[in-house]
Amino acid sequence: PKPVLMRGIGDAIVDDIVYHYDDLIGYYQPETVIFLPSVTEFHIRDNKSAEDLAEGIAELVTTDEQVHITQQF
């Protein structure tokens, strides 16, 4: 068994998570991150296309890989 830390981040979009990576992910140094996009990505704040969202997630994963913290994203 491993401890599970669930953090909801309200109306944040993937760009916010990349910008605040150190505080939201890096601080906790998790082994695994599960990212569940919400309607905020598509309607409320950012009006992203599916391709834009995929690029944002790829940037988030690249940011994570640069600091070598998580093993699974």
C-alpha cells in the first residue's frame, strides 16, 4: 500500500499547472501523477482544442521529466 494524496485545483488549466509545477507537484515529489482535465480546459477559461490540450499535457510531462521526480505520469 502506498499513501494517496488527492489534490483538486479548482479551475486551473494545464498551463497553470506547468507554471506552478514546483508548488503543485515538485513539492510533494510523488511517484505517480494522474492528471484529469476538466471542462475548464475546453470551455470555462481556455477554450482549447484537443490538439492544444495534448500539447499542454506534453509540456507538463516534459517539465516533470526535467526534474526527475515522478516515475509515472
